Amino acid sequence: MAKAPVLTPQADDFPRWYQDVVSKAELAEGGPVRGTMVIRPYGYGLWERMQAEMDARIKAAGARNAYFPLLIPQSFMTKEAEHVEGFAPELAVVTHGGGKQLEEAAVVRPTSEMVINASFARWVQSYRDLPLLINQWANVVRWEMRPRVFLRTTEFLWQEGHTAHATYEDARDYASRIHREVYADFMVNVLAMDVVLGAKSPSERFAGAINTRTLEAMMGDGKALQMGTSHELGQNFARAFDTRYLSKDGNRELVWQTSWGTSTRMVGGLIMSHGDDNGLRIPPRLAPVQAVVLAIKDDPEVLAKVHEIGAALTAAGVRVEVDDRTDTPFGRRAVDWELKGVPARVEVGPRDVAAGNAVLVRRIPGGKESVSIESLPRLLPGLLEEDQALLLRQSRERREARTSDVATLEEAVEAARAGGWARVPWSLVGADGEARLAQDAVSVRCLVGEDGSVPETEDQPGLLAVVGRAY
């Protein structure tokens, strides 16, 4: 295995290791305004692949993409009391434009429930207009006091879905569908991350929601990362904007609504879930480059062969990059691709060409072997699927090994301090218990049924609270 540039070992300082990988793998860097970030091409390539996979699933669930304004009248933010209270500390407000003070200040969107509901109130007139299923890909701004690239930044990229329905049941079922068929399917089957599906406790719900479903993943250091959420908004925002429809019975009824979102935080989760002391390990189904074919020397036959191999692998459905930069030392290039986590490297030199072989290096399980060049298009797709499954298995095994079933809050805190999660009866926690856990920087990540189901309310008997420290 190529020796990667010196990274802080995970066991010595996990946050520093994370920053090293973000920087040295050329994923992102801090922007000129504190808390912002510049996403570099390789990092943005990961986001583009996430967008493509998510967008296909969102559209399969019936939603269509639209775009809404970045600037929101400040008066909109006061229409739903719980919502404005929840977001007030994070708002960025524009008071001047064109050299003049604005008649009404504008908020830079922290989320779009308010501005989208202003449109929904006009668009929804009859039951025939429902369900209304809208998604947008956009940026949002939430003023962040403790920024960390990808995980918590003042500006970040995301998708946010917003829907309106005729009944509570239809809204509830759609929020659940997004939770499972869009988010969980993508995170498990593409990101290879073993997420826990649950519901947020009342204190952790989205501001203005009546129920929030979440997906929580365990990172390499045992902390939790909230990967996405799907909210039932009830009729709170519909009431604020008087969003009503004419029912089949001729009555003017308030709609029921949902909103749901995931963001570039998933890139941070990908790094911390799968990375090792040599850098990134990118799941093959996500990887923009699944295999890189490297020319070892500046030799005409070698250069011709790497392009031939690249074409054959592309024809076999593999996303390939040919690295023929022989003016850069081979060792340096191999180290760079190792750090960037490309799942497979195919290394070709003069002796390989003469023998009809290549050296295949697999990033995820490690190791290298000599294989026939002719076999690569047949062999590699199956190996990539094996590596995808390995990452998911490792994610699941880590979570299972580092999650304890406990009977007291003190035991839950100890489990979190030891770098893991705990499951404790929700009946032992409640609001007072959450306050006690917070004293040790521990929180209830989600509530789950004893059978792993996602509860509809926090009052269901037998619920377990999944507890841990979080990003």
C-alpha cells in the first residue's frame, strides 16, 4: 500500500485527522468570511454524485424541483412563533441595498418554510391541487459560532422538500416515505452508512414541527452525526399563511404539511465514517472515480495500454480516470489517489505490458495483486460491489460493538464518554433527564421502539432513547 502524506492518526486526535483529510485530499477550505467554506472540485464531485443519487429518489417519490428566493421579508419570519424563536439566533439580516436602507429588512434564508408557504397559499385552491410536492436544491445561511468545514458552516448547500396534503395521514405517510425510501435507501445503499432511523424527542424537534424523523450515523470516533431529517409540520405554517383548499364537501380546509432536508454535512459524515489513517475511503457506488489507471513510466506502449484499459473499463460501466502524468513521480501520484480514497488503482509499467498483466490495488480492504489486463473489465465491477458491501458491514459492526443497553442515565453518560452510544428506556429520561445529560455534552439522538421501529409519538410505551455525544 502506498504511504499517504502524514496525517494525524485518528487515535491521537480525531478532529485534527478530519481537518488534515479535508485539506490534504483537496476537498474544501475555509472561505474569506468566518464560517464559510470553499468546496474544491474533488469535494464538489462527491456532492454532485450525492445530488444525482438523491435527486433520482426524490423524483421517484413524486416531488418536482423548483427554486425560491434567497431573501425573505423579515415579517414572514414572525408568522410562526416557535419557528422564529428556534431560528432567531442564527439569522443573517440584510438592512441596506443599493446604497439605501430597505423599507423592510430581508432575512437570508435559514430554511424556506416561510417563503415557500407564501407561494403555497396562492397555488393551493382545491383538493385537486393536492398533494403538492416540491423540492429545491439551494444554499442557506445560519450564523455559526463554532464552524467546522462540511459539518457546521455559516453557509451550506442542501436540498429541502416542502409538501402540502389534504389530510394528516397523507402528510405523515409522505414524511415517513421520504425518511425511508429516499434518505435511508440512499445512505445505506450508496453511502454505505448504517444509519439508525428514529424520531427526535420534543426538545430536539425542528422549530414548528409536530414530529421529526431523523437518521443518525456513528462516526469513527463513536460520536453521532445527524444525516438528515423529515418533519411533519401539522397545520402550523398553513395556519400562519392561511393555506387552505376547497374540499370535495365544499369546505375551506387548512392543508397538512411536511418538510425534509439533507445537506453537505453528508460529505463530512462520509469522511468520518469510512476514512482511515491513510485518508478517505469512498464507497464505489458514490465515487466519481471508481478506478484510476496509472502509467508508471513515460513509455509509448505503457501510455497506449493505460488508455486502452481505461476505455475497456468505461465500456464495462466503471467510472474511470487515466493518470498519464508521467512528469509527476509515480509514487507521489499513487499516494495522492490513496489519500483521495479512489476504490481501485490499476498500475501499469513496461514489464506489466510485456506480461499482459497489471497491478490492481484495492483501497477499501487494502492489498494488491497482479491480474491479467484482459480480465479487468470482467473482474473489477464485482470487486467494487464487494468493497461497497464491506464498508456497510464495517459501519454496522462498529455501531453494534459500541452501543450499550443501560438502565440509568449515569451509565448512559459513561457509555458516551467511552466513545459510544447507549440505549436507555425513554421513561427514565424525559425533559429532566435530557437536561442532566446535557451537563456532560450528551444528547438524545433519537427515540426508537424496542423492535427498532420509528415511533409516531413520544408517548408510545416501551420506547428507547439512543444517547450519545454528537457533532
